[in-house]
Amino acid sequence: MDILGTIIHGLNLAAIYGLMAIGISILWSSVGMINMAHGATFAVSGYAAWIVAGAAKPLIAAAFGKTLMAKLAMAGVTVGAGTLAGALFGAIIYLLAFLPIHDKPNFAVRSLIVTLAINLATVQILLWFFGPRQRGLPKLFGFGKFEILGVPIRYDQAGAILSTAIILGLVLFWLRVSRKGLEIRAMMQNPEGAVLSGISVRWTALPVTMLTGALAGLAAILLSQTIFVSPTAGALPLIKGLTIALLGGLGSVPGAVAGAVVIGFLEATVGALPFLGQRYVLFAQFLFIITVLIIRPRGLGGLLDETRE
Amino acid sequence: MPEVLSITGLTAGYGPLRVLHEIDFNVEEGERVGLVGLNGHGKTTLFRAVSHLVGWQSGSIKLNGEEIGGTRSLGPGRRTSGIVRKGLAMTPQGDAIFPGLTVRQHLDCGAYSRLAWRERRRRRDTVMDIFPPLRKLEDALVGKLSGGERRMVSVGRALMVEASLYLVDEPSLGLAPKISASVIEALFSLPTEGRAMVIAEQNVALLTGRVDRMIGMHAGRLRGDVGHVGLE
């Protein structure tokens, strides 16, 4: 087993799952909604990026030829289309699954059902429009690999890890310093205290759903560097994201980051072990998560939390 | 003096349960009112009805002459942020605490509405003059503070905004007598012009002689004086 290669692979997976899990976690703790449509956001963003990239290709080729500029423009267009589509789909989820029912009793269960319905419907609509064929996205980071300390790293792996770290860093920084961020964090920690401070749940929920949607869109673009875009492509990232969010202790952003790293490494390790292999990955992950939740019901977030309720 | 809060015929409760029965209650500008009564007789529910954290079945609540409720059934909490922006500052029972924010950020949340955000520094300074112990704790996480410090943060959050009506629910609850006295002292040090304050308390002695009038609450109804509510 190639240990260093496995570590890189684990980090790569952690980056993508982390983007999904943090979105689910933030949305749960601030808006009180388990977003089962996160997988649909993932798939829709992938398709949006594929369409826009396809349409922009001739234009970019005409403008820049085969220069580095063309590659950069292509990457920008793909990432931009994916994240924008994710944010817009987040806004649709807000309109359908939050606004009409958020002040009704049992909002958490109702929104779970509505978002699950959105997820199933969206997958069917995508199948209807695009068929089950898989589509490839342009390679953002190009082909090839480089070596650090003798470990070969593919460009797309390095790109996914770096861009996730940068984007997540920016999002967390924004949550920490901006007025909107303070608003969202106040709502995550105490919804009643937040409304008593004059913070409107309805107006805060919209940027949160759009932000988490954009993160899912980015995850879709990054994962599509390794696998293809398909209508059901969001299912597995959704499951991984949900379980990681649970493992991290739903609602804890540091917990979700830690959970993503742990699950990413677990997947890479189990997949690389000769006597286990890929087919035991999900089994091992769920076994691990169940064990952790039995021992630490608040998940990893409980360990990281330094304050008391 | 103009009326800041004017409640007529308010009936409210949780689902089918009626807790408040036909309440009529007025508070004028500049007034400090003590609302006293035993546990479970509706003080908190009255406050929560005014801030729309509890839905109400009938009656009317006016803040500065403006109807803030209506009778259409909306989920509880839906109007709260709007009411707060119209001039309500409330400190709920057991403190509204954001455990993961620092004291400074926590106070800033109180200045969230209207133009207050721009002058949050000055306002924070004023609150820290009222509660001097908070000055040293500015960068501490609220979740790590003691009960008394949390109460100061919670009350301080409500004082960050220029409200016309302050509702303070049991400021002495669970605090050592000395600390609760200092919290009450701080509340009474606020100037009364342009604002009114209602303090719900079980500890009548803390309010005696310091509020303009005291109203007893018993079984979801207001009683004109304190003698009827079994606290003395």
C-alpha cells in the first residue's frame, strides 16, 4: 500500500465531502433544515457547468486560441457556472422548502420531506432532459502530475485540495468578520435570541441557502474532475455529506471539517487495503460513524466545543 | 404622556392552552412598571406574546400606537424581528445567549437593527459603563462566562439599541442576591425619557420603592396590586 499516495487521495476526498458536509451543517444549525436536495444541487451544478462550458468553448477558442489564457478562461467559466447554478438552485430550495413552511410546526420534518421530494424530482427531470449518459467537464487543472518528496500528485488532486482550502477559509473568515456572518452565526447558536436582536429569519435564510448551494456547486465541479457528471451523481456526495455532518455533530463547522478529513482518509485507506478494497468503503464508513455516535453522541463537534450551553 | 404599550383584551397561550385571559395593560412613556407574580401565572407568556414568540388568539397589542400583532394566525416568531425594529428590546428569561460569540460580538448583535450598527462602538462603551465587569471580558466567549456575567451580557445586548419599550424577564433569576441587586441597579440607572420599562420579578423586595407602579399577576389575569398574588 502506497501510504503517501493514500494520504493525498484522502485529502482530495476530504476536500470535496467537506464542502458538502459544511453546507449541510450550516444550513441545519442556522435555518433548521436538513437539506436532502443537496445532492440535486450537486447534479444541477454539474450539468450547468457542462452546458456553459460547452457553449463557451468555441468562443474562448476564437478569442484566445490555445494559450494559457484560454485555459484560465475555461476554468473560470466552468467554476463560475457551477457555483452560480448551485446558488440559484439554493434559492429555489429556499422558495419551495423554506419560505412556505418555516413557521409551521415540525418544520424540520416537513422540510426534510419537501427537500427529499425536490431531490427525487430533480434527478428525474435531469434524466428526462439529458438521459443517463455521463458527461465530462473540461479539466480545470490540466492533465499530469508533479512530485513532492517523491509522492506523485495529480494536478486535479492538488487543485481540489487547494481551492477547497482557500474557499472554505474565505467563507469561514467572512462568517467571522462580516455583519451578515455575525447574523448567521447568531442564528446558528440561538434562533430565539437572534430574532430578539431584530434578525429576520426569512432574510438570513436566503443567503445561507445560496451560500451552501454554491459550496455544493463547487464540490460538483471539483469531483467532476475525477468522475463524470450524471443525473444521479449527487446521491453519493449527499450521503457522504450527511453522514460527515452527523459525525461532526450537526451544526458544528469545525466538527464537519474534522469529520470530512477522518472520512476522507478512512475511504482512501479502506479502498487501498488489498483485502478490503472499494466495495467495503461505505460499510466501513457507516460502521465507524455508528461507533463514534454511540461513544460520543454529540459527534466530533462535542470534542471541539470549548463552551457550555 | 403618550402610551408606549397598550394591550387590550389579550388572550394568548400555547396551542389550545389559554394562559392569558383578557389582559388589559398600558404602559406610558417614562414609566417603570414592576410585574410580579408566582411561577406559572403568565408573566413570561405576556412578554412573549408582546414579542410574538407566542401566538395570540384575540385582542390587540399596540407599540407606540401601532398595531403589532393583528389576529391572523402566523407561526410564532415570524413577526418578532420586525417588532424589535419598531422599538422593542427584550431580555428573555434564562438569557438569550450566543455561546460561541465573544462578548463584543454578542453586544453587537443587539445593535443589529436600524442605524445602531454604525454607532455600535459608542453603544458598547455605554453598556460597559453600566456593567463594568464586561470591559475585561470583551474578547471572552460568552459560553465560558459565569451566570452573573451572562445575565449582564444578555441584558446589555438589549440595552445596545435605542428602544422605546424594554421588557426584562426575571433579571434576578438564579443569581446571588448581591449580583442580582447590581443588575437591577444597572437597569434603574438608565434614563427614563422616551422609554418605558417593564420588569417581571418574583422578588418583590428588589422592586419595592423603585418602580412607578407594581402590578400583580395571578392565573393569567392582572390584579391591580401585589397583595393578591401570594408573594408577601
